[in-house]
Amino acid sequence: MTEELDIKKRPLKIEDLQDVSMLSGASISADGKLLAYVTTKVAIEENGHKDFISIVDVHTNKQMFVWEGSSPQWSPVSNEIAYVAGYRGVSYIWIYFLNDDVKKPLAPIYESHYFMGHLVLKNFTWSPNGLHIGYVSAEAASNEEPGDSQVKVIDRLLYKTKGGRGRPFVTDDLLSHVWVVRVNGGEPQMVTPGVYNEHSICWSPDSNKISFVSNRSADPDNNQLHDLWSIDLLSGNITRHTENFGTVYQPSWSPDGRSIAFLATIGKVATNDSPAEDAQLYIVTLGDASVLCLTHSFDRRIEQISWHPKADVIYFTAGNEGTTAIYRVAVNADHVEHVEGKDCRILEYSINKAGDTICFISTDTTHLGEIFLHGLSSNTSRQISNNSNLLLQRCQLQKAEPFWFRSFDQQNIQGWIIKPAEFNPGEKYPMVLVIHGGPHNMFGYEFEDRMQVLSGKGYGVLFINPRGSSGYGQAFSSGCVQNWGGGDYKDLMAGVNAAEDEYSWIDVNRLGVTGQSYGGYMTNWIITQTDHFKAAVVDGGISNLVSFAGTSLYHSLIESEFNGSAYDNFPLLWQWSPLRNVKNVITPTLILHGALDNEVPLSQAEEMFIALKKQGVKTQFVQYLVEGHGWRPDLKPLNRFDLLTRMVEWFDKYLV
């Protein structure tokens, strides 16, 4: 990352987050001269976000074009770019003819509200010959809007959805299919009609076939096992490439057309949320339908696969001990090589058509996401964007210092400590433990607004990857299965004790704890197990695994984490429910929750709040009436700022 001038700067404030922009969708044009990317900016006046596409000259970094839109996709043969923007009240795929400076709408994208999983791609992509665009869409727009009817008849298992962006939080009955449209005009054609959902599409190199992923089981609402398929666009024939395999994600066709790479988990009980099983990279040879895992010896969670355009080499990202880096593996070799990424999180990447440059976006603890170009022959990278400059010109972000410690069973665990802003080694400071979600997420080297806000307010911040986190191998990822609140809780507490021993500036009598989603669950669990923390803030947290199993959009998560049906496991689920031990709580607790949350339903917060009030614990319950789960870019920034303000004020009240 670019170094900043050593001038006096102030700590980060919540209002500074209005200037935080996120970069995405970076890729290089077919001729190698232009770079496209998306900047997502906070629009305070609208209490929302806006996406802008920029085109810059690769060699001079000069901005050539900028307009409102998202998801830019370069033509593989010309300087034309497809993107998504609104038109006539719906989302449309547009084509921008850069040479003529002309934009035209091409095809509408209708989105079903049915939620198929976090790793599902409802994507669009050019055919390799540049003549067509394939995309995923429903057949028509949903006519169901929030409040349209006072009656909703439900007869399907997965009737809940994630909602957001004005969508209802109960699913419609629309199906997502594969469509194809000619770039030079014409009516879009649905190529996979039927009674199943399709998603995650990829073209064959001859532009005659499209691979896709679909769950075509007898009861797709009641399992998360998706298979790999392809359709021959000339004959209409559909071929199945995996069967009784597991769950397939994000296929990528080889440049020679002979095989398809894909991500997969092979467990027979899968989830649409946060699987314990690390996805691995597989390849199916189309001639004999043989399937080979290329990364079984790497023992990390594989993501974002891409073929080198001119070689039998596949690139991917993976998390490893807090760093998310780019790796590659040759199809004919069982050896994974590190390509780029150290003490950072590479958010996404793409390989240019010539195969000599990787364009990637990377963040670390003191920088927002920035765009880099990595030369594969020179093995060097140069920074293209300066997204962090506006923030860093006035704010001093605090670095995270990594440390390792031994847990209760001698397991090595990784954590990080962030010192308070304007740190004075002779003083004592309060500290807040921040817990990640998932439960199989991974903390590491990336900008995280909560941590910088807390540090800016004078708090030390501790964050840890307890067992169950990804990035440390499959055994570690599975370390909390059937044991939520067991070993992972002990890891967190061992980390707190290790930090107290290592850093003398921590005031052990002024400790707070907070977390979101599974981090909220663990915060609830911690305050029922110990009074070591003097204040807690629970954000979107689970309190009762029994009721969660029957009300969450993610009932499959409980099945995968606790070995089968919830209705066979009530004693185990209740054993690991914070509510079971709520009479132990004395910690002042602030509960924050989206009222429209279908992932961790509002009732989870209500149950905990009522129980705490009944016990006479100091508590407050804040509902965000138009929010669902988490704090994603499409939600209301003013609500996010309000949440951070309330978090800080709660800790100020009980820790300062």
C-alpha cells in the first residue's frame, strides 16, 4: 500500500465513514489498454449507496469515462463493456460502445426473491466470440411488494428470503433460469425452461455451450446439494456432470474446452449459509466424466477460481492465517503455489486476456480496498487506485499487531491487538473483544470500521480466530461443529487472558465484548458464562438454538452444524443456547437487531432482552425497523452510523 506522509492526524470518527468507498469489479479490456472498476459511495442525502463505473488508462492511470452503474464486464474481443443499471423501473444489462461513446439497454434482469445460498452467482457473462451475453434471470418481475396484501399463503419450506433494496422478506414463486441475448439486438431467449432454479453460469470456449449449477432433486427446498450441468445451445441438450457428489459452486470452463473446474463441498448435509467444510477445487474431464480434486493437500478454503487463458493452470484465492492471497495450481501437478498477497486480504481478482497480468483489489488493517496490477513474469505489483487517500489525509488508522497463544488444550490460536489511538504506554486503557460471524468466517488483515472506531475512541481492540474459523485447515474449521460455545469460547477467553498477560496497558477491570451474527451469539454465550466483561453489545445475535432452527432462513445451518434434524437434537441445541444460562448474567448488555432479519430473526433478540429484563440486568433493545441481517453496502448508512454510535456510547457508559 502507498505510504502516507508523517503528519499529525486525528483518530477516525464515525462521521468519517461517509467518505469510505468500496472498490469492486476491476478488470482489464481485451486489448490490455483500459481498466474498468466500480466505486460504491455513501449517498448521505439519500441514506443509501451509489455505484459508479470508471474506465482508466492502464499505463497513465488517467480516468477516461465514469458513469452510474455496476458489474462491468468487458467484451472478450472489443472495447465494449456490458454493465447493469436501471431502465424503465427494472435492472437492465446495458452495452457501452466506448469508441462511439454510445450506451444502449440490452435485456432486463428480473430477480427472484428466492434465496439459494451465499455462494450462488446470479451472474451475466459474454460469450467468448463476443456475439452473445448469457445471464441469469427470472421470467418476469415479481409483482409481490411489501404490504401489497394482508394475507400470505405459504406452502413451501424455504418461504423466507434475505430481502433488502426494497424487496419483500417473504419469497415469491419465481424461478431463476439461463437466458441468452445477442449483443447486436434481438429478443432474449430463455434456454433452460422448467421447474428448477439455475445459477452460476459460464460459457464454453467455442461459445456453443453454457455450464450452470442447479439443485434438481425431488425436494430442493429441503437440501442444499447443487450439481454441475451444461446445455448445448445448438441442440438444446442438457448434460449432468456431477451426481450424488455434494454441493457445487461457481464453474469455470477450461480454455481448451475439455474440462470444467468448479468449487465444491462433498458432505451430504450442506447449508446455504456458512459451511464448516472448506470448499476445494475440482475438475471434471468431459470426455470420461472423471472428477479430480486439485487442492486436497493444500487444506485451506478455496474461493474465486479462474483458468489462465493460455495454460492448464487454475488460479484461486484462499484464506491462510488471516491473509487472503492468490494461489495457483497446475492441472497436471499436485502442488499449490503462492502468487500474491501478504498481510492483506485480496477481495477479488481477474486475469487479463493475454495472461500476463492479474488485476486485483486488496485491503489491509489501515487501508481501504485498492486496485493493483501484478505482472506474472516480473512477479511485481503496482498500485493503480488511491481510494484511501481522502480518509488517510486526515485520519490515523491503527495497525493490528498479530500474536499467537496456546489455548486450553495447547491448540495454537491466532489473534490481533489494536492499540488505542494516541496511545501512551504509561496509561491503562479499556479493551473490547470483537468476535467474528459465521461461525466459519476469518478475521485478518483488512479494514474493519468497528475496530477503527473503537480505537479512535480510546479503546484497545482484541480480535481472535477461535476454532471454527476458516484459514487454518479443515480440522480447525470443524472445531466448533456440535460444540458452539465449547472450545471456541475457551479459545476466546484464553486469548483475553494471553492479551492481558502480554500487554500491560490493558485495564483488566474495564473489558467489553461485542460481535455480529455468530459473534452476537458468542457475545450472548460469554455473558452467561463469565462476569469478566463489564459491558456487552450484541448485534444480530442468536440466543435460542431451538427456536432459531425453526424460524431462520438458515435452518440448514443447524442441520449441518449439529448433525441432522433439529427435531432429533433438541437437548443438544438447548445445551448450547445462551438462553439456557441467562440467570447467570449480570453484564450490562445492549441488544441491536434488524426488525426484518430473516437470517437471525428478531425473536432471538426479543427472547434475550425479555430474559435479561426479568433478571434485572441493565439492558436496552434497539430495533432497526427497515434493516435485515448484517450491515451490507445495500443497507442504510445512517442506521450503520447510529449502531456504531450506540455501541461506543454503551461502552463509554460502563467501561470509562
